[in-house]
Amino acid sequence: MRIEKKTWPEYFQMILDGKKNFDIRLADFDIKEGDIFILREWDPDKKEYTGRIMEKEVLKAINTNNMKFQSEEEIHKYGFWVIGFK
């Protein structure tokens, strides 16, 4: 499956430069290993696409909805870190 999403310029560039190899999205769509994740650069100030597009193969997708590592109170207080590895 091919999934297309907007990406703000600073994050688009980090992915393009190889400095960011992860993404966080609201899990309001289906995605799985092997899917193609299409990132279209979106300028939030101009409210339009810039024309830059990249495609990435999904290596792993984890939905945190059913993970019960922390209480809702702890999640609300601290939030999450998203940690990328090289």
C-alpha cells in the first residue's frame, strides 16, 4: 500500500539529510511493514505544498494504543520521547 502524508520543511530536510529515520503520526490510518510512505513537503506558512516529495519503505510500524507501560497520568505528565537509532 502507498500512504501519503504532509511533512513540514524542517522535518522533510532532516529525513533527506539522513538525520531523521523515524516519524510519529496519529494512528488514524493503517500502515504496515513493506508499505511505501510518501512524504510531501508542506509549507505551513503558505499553506501549500512545496513540490518536494520522497518515498520511504516502511521497515517497522508500532501502534502504541494498546501498550500499557505507563499510566495515563504519567503519560499526560511526561509525554513520550521518540528515539531514533542509527
